[in-house]
Amino acid sequence: MDLIKRYWKIGSLLSVTMCLLVACTISYKFNGASINYEKVKTISFQNFPNRSDAFVWGPMESMFNTALQDIYMRQTRLKQIRQGGDLELSGEIIKYDAYNKGVGSDGFSTMVELRMTVNVRFVNNTNHAEDFEQQFSSSREFDSKKQLSSVQEELVRQMVDEIADQIFNATVANW
């Protein structure tokens, strides 16, 4: 009789444990966004003009503006409106430069570093404590034997994507 009671207790405990394990679920979002969609429904973007002093590469401005808007459209449920969104992003591309990075034994440059910096103003109209103005930067290196024109588009695309990710994380990821 004691053996039956013992198996009964163990079976009951296992049954309860299994029920609890099945009933509990955990939800993860892998895009990193943590937005209260009951409060925040819209986002508006101002055009980020290229105000760099050193270089001006025509396609960079539209590449950046498109990449920034795309990351929010792909990874959130926010509706984009022209102005006055619950979240507002504005700013400008303030630096786009190339620097000699390394010098070989012959005295000539061996590597060139391409840098891009964007100044961002973020306004959260549902919680102004989260408002900020901040600069985000990215850089890429390339062999100085290559012409900038042959690597520029790919390197700028990489920097634009990295900066857009940084801005996204700073504004809606709340890590």
C-alpha cells in the first residue's frame, strides 16, 4: 500500500510539473524593438541632408534616408506619417571624410579609412524624457591601391546600414 501511495505522489507531482511547463510560455522579439504600441503608433522622418564639408557623394543622402526609414518599416509596426509622429527623427549627415590610415616603407599610404557621421535629433512625443540629440558614426578601410570610386558605393552602403542600426537601437530598442 505504501508503494502505491508513493507512486501516486510522484505521478501527481510529475503531472503538475508537466502542466506548468506546458502552460508557461515566453515570448521573445528578435528585432530588438520594445515599443508600447498602445501609446506609440506613428513615426515621422525629416530628410537628412548631406552637410559634409570634405566630400559630397550625391547618392549617399538618399541611400541614408531610405535605409533609416526601411529599418523602422521592416522591424516595427509604426505607421509613417509626414510630420508630427509619436516619434520624430531629424538631423543631417555632418561628416564624410577619407583619411590615410597606414604608411608603407616607401612613405606612401597603404590604407585609407572612410568615415561617416550623422547628427540625429530624436523626439518621443509620448515620453519627452527619451528625447536626445546625438552623433552616430561608422568607418570602413580600403586598400589605397584602389580608387575610391571603385569601392565607395559598397563601403557607404555598409556604413549607412550600420548607422541606421545604431539609430534604431538608440531610439526604440531600449537595451
